[in-house]
Amino acid sequence: MKKLRVDLGENSYDILIGSKTLHTVGDYLTSKGGKVFILSDTNVAPIFANTVTDSLIAKGYDCKLMVLPAGEPTKSIDSIVPIYSSMLEFNLTRKDLVVTLGGGVIGDLGGFVASTYLRGVDFVQIPTSLLAQVDSSVGGKVAVDLPEGKNLVGSFYQPKLVFIDTDVLEDLPDAYYIDGMAEVIKYGCIKDEKLFSLLESINSREEFMKRVEDIVYICCDIKRKVVEADERDNGERMLLNFGHTYGHAIEKYYRFTGYSHGQAVAIGMVFITAISERLGQTEKGTAQRIASILRKYGLPTDDKVAPEEVISAILNDKKNFGKKLHVVLLKKIGESFTYPTDAQYFLK
């Protein structure tokens, strides 16, 4: 397995990336207790939960699996209390372990629960979607949604391990593969023109899967470096939100049922880049190049909703600092920066 070390002092941990390794996950856990609480969803658990629990039981762990409905609505404040109750019923202690087995929803939700249950219990991320493998499982940003917007209640709480088996992506429905590609493309946009060019050269999902371990490694390595430089999202880490401010607003406008996260971010990346090009902040042709690669991977590039209608959601964005909103812009593909402005920027 390939290994990346996220160096955060006492909060450091490894990212392990391999293929056909899920059945070995028990070999890599180092819980001081004997219990593991596994949180998963109705899409993932029927396929992978037995493999994980069998591996853990073989190593002497007592396991409990809780399966939640798949989908963004599960990542809500209303889901938390039933999870706490199930943990207490299992007599989970601070010496034990939480494992999140699923995509970004389960990882974010389970990580937030782990950070608050008994004031903090160790947790391990086992991401099973492309989006979670390249992005949300790394970096310790855990959260739930409120009706007013995404990820508005959360914390910074690093996992003890991120265990990535890229082979599980073979079972990923096309919609989830496409959704994850928005985040992969984002990494090329903000930090790595070579990655962006590689993605432009790939012509099918089958071709992508032949390169998937390398691509996941590149994305995780980019995020690792950014997180090490800015663990708590006060500076460089904001670059990871390219396309997200407008994307999150679009998601909220449609009450989290219109577009997936990746689709909304795709729209956001093109929208913000078109504005910054018009204002002379971005190299000409960049928005078109981003739109072309997004369409190639089946992602949308625009929406009919008027920007004026999503301004209120933008005002609730986490990247608001006082009266300033820090938007992420590109100088060109592979080179990004934050720009302090206000929500009116999205109307230019």
C-alpha cells in the first residue's frame, strides 16, 4: 500500500492507499479498547460491511454496525442523537473506536459524532466514494448541515487513520463516480496543471480506473500539504473551496435535492471563473477549459437560477470573515489564490 503521513504533531496520522485491501483493515487498527462502532449507509453496508466487520472480528474486536439512509439529508443535526444512543447502548468508551464506512455524508457525520461523543473518541475513515477518497476523508473537517446551509455545525477533528481501497470504486454507480470527478478536477485547477492535463487526456471510466491509485494519491498528497500548512482553514486551506461558495448556495437553493455536491461545485467553478476572467483576474480561456473537462466527465457547467436568488445562502458561507467573503479564484489552471470581497462579487 502507498502511504502518506499527515504531519500535525500529536494529531498526525497515515493515509493508506491500495487496491483489494479492504479485507485487511483489521491489521492496521490500533484501538486501545476492544469495541468498534461502525457507521455506514444503506448503499454501502450491503456490499462492504461484512468484509470490514469480519476483518475486525478476526483481530478480536467486538463490533456494532449502524446503517443509516443514504443521501445528504442524513447529514443533519437530527441524525446525531440516535447515533449517540446506539453508541451508549453498545457501551462504547473513550478507549474504543468509531469507523466511518461510506462516502462524504457518513464520513462527515460520523467524524462529527466521534468528536463530540464523550468529548471525543478516536475514529478511522474508510471512504468508499471517489469524492470521499480524494477529499472529504482527509483533513479532519467534520460537520452536519442545517436548513440554512451545508456544514454549518462542525469541528476540526483528525482521524487516526484514513484507509483507502480504490478497488471499492468498481462498485460505484456512475452518478457517484461523476460526482467525485468534480473534486478531482478541482485539485488540478487549484494546484496541479499536470493533473488537469492528465484528466483531459483520459477518455473513459475504464481508462481512469487504470490510473486511479496514482490519481487518488496525487489528490490526497495535495490536500495533505495544504492541511499541514493550515489545519484550521484560516488561510491556504481555503483554496480547497474553489467553486464551493456558489456551489453550496446552489445546493441550498434546491434544498439539497436538485444537484449533488459535485454537480453544484462544477457549476460553481465555471461561474466564479467566468466572473474573474471578465474582471481580468484570470487568464483568458480558463473558464472554457474548465467547462470542457467538466462536460467530458458528465458534469453540468451552468444553471438557470439567477445569482440574485442565492445571495442569502452565500452570506451564510463559512468563508465569511467579518464583512469580507474570501472567494477562491484562479490566476490560471494550477495556480489559485483567495480574494477578499463580498457577496456582490457574484453579481458582476
